[in-house]
Amino acid sequence: MTDIAGAKDYYASFHRREWERLETGEGRLEFEITTSLLAEALPGTGHVLDIGGGPGRYSQWLRRSEYDVTLADLSPNLLELARQHLGPGIATEIVEADIRDLSRWPAGSFDATLALGPFYHLTDEADRHRALREVMRVTVPGGPIAIALMSKYAFLRRTLAIPDERHRMGDTAFTAEVIDHGIFHNEIPGRFTEGHGVDPANAVADFEAAGLTTAVMASTHGFATGLESQIDSMRLEDPAAYEETLRVLKTTAADPSLLGTAGHLLYIGLNPA
């Protein structure tokens, strides 16, 4: 069973940092590429559900793009931050909700749905299936559904990057659980508690087996995973080079050779018509 309480505690511990994350080097690049991919896939107008949207950075972008927005998340801390930062008129409603149970909304309530956080916290396969059924149910036939994922190798890379977690790479049971099953567990308080990492090709196949028609599977950091701070420095030092780098990253983000070691992945599929 997925440790939902652990995920809530994790985000409660640094909810203000979560608001700021998409303005930093790593987060800024993720936001730029993600919104570029979303802009190509979303309908021209309509009502969008931002489930697991946390403090509402993507809701803010959606509203500025003239969509009606419903922002929902499990974390009351993040939603309170959203109310403080977004102000009136950004979202039609801001509500606490679990992606596994969206029964407060009738079928076909939304023209598109974003789930840019919940799926890689759902370690239980039944929970992932339930969440997918729910986002498909509340999205209109033919509407796009955008789902953020993490590669299983991203969890090994983050383990290597953190000094007091690095020793876990010597534990064959730990690495096997991540590589063979995509399951990451972390017992250190205040850290990313647990997560589910995918093999990108298998994830696409699973979504298509559920009925979605794949529009895109892409790396939200392009080929620059690990180089985000350098690119953010370029933004200030050489704006022309930065803009060209962004263009290249965006146009190559769906290159299959990038997906397995991407920091984050974005899948966009169309609901069955």
C-alpha cells in the first residue's frame, strides 16, 4: 500500500521550497520544457484539472493561458500556500483531493487533466491503476491527460548524489528493488520517502493498454539532466545562447535515447474518444 501519509509529511516539511522550486535552476528548466510540451497538447480553451498541483505553479500558468482551472492536492500545507500566492480568480476551486478518488467530480468534468506529481509517489500498482482510471473518467473523451513520471534510474542517481544516502548503493536488495520493480524506499526523516520509477517503454505500453493514445513521452530536462545550474547561469550571462539552448532542448526532448536516465518524464495521452 502506498504511504500517502509519508508523502503528505514530506511536502509539509518544505512546502515553501516547493513553491520556489520551479524558479530555481533545475526547476526552471523543467517548467520551461513541460509548459512547452503542454502548450502543444492542450485544447485552445477549456477547464483543466491540476491534480497534485501543490502550490499551483502550473495552475498559475494555465490561468495566464486563459484556461479555467481546478487545483487539487493531498497536502493542505501546499494548498494553503496556493491560496496565499495565487490570489482570487486563478482557480475555479482549490480543494484537497486524492487522485485515487475523484468522485467529487462527475465523468467528463474537465477538458484536460494534469497529474504532474502523484504517479511517482504511488508505489502500489493497484493505486496507480485506480488513479489512472479516475483521471480518465473525469476527462472528456478525446481530452489530453498529462502525467509526470520518474525513471527508475533517477532514484539511483539521486541516491548517488546525496552523501549520507550513497552507502545504500552497496545494498544489493535496495538496488534490485529499484531496478527490478521500480520501488524506492527511504527511511531517513525529511527526505523523499518512497517512489515508483518506470521503464519508459513499459510505461507507454501500460498507458496504451488502458486505452490512452500516446501523444508524447519526453524528458522534462531534455538532454541537460544534471546541467541545470549551468544553463541557468547562461540565462543571465548569455541570453541569446540560453534561448537557443532552450529551443534545442525542447525540440529534442522526446528523443527516446534520453528517456531512461531523465530526471523527470512527461507522458501525454489522449483519452479514448
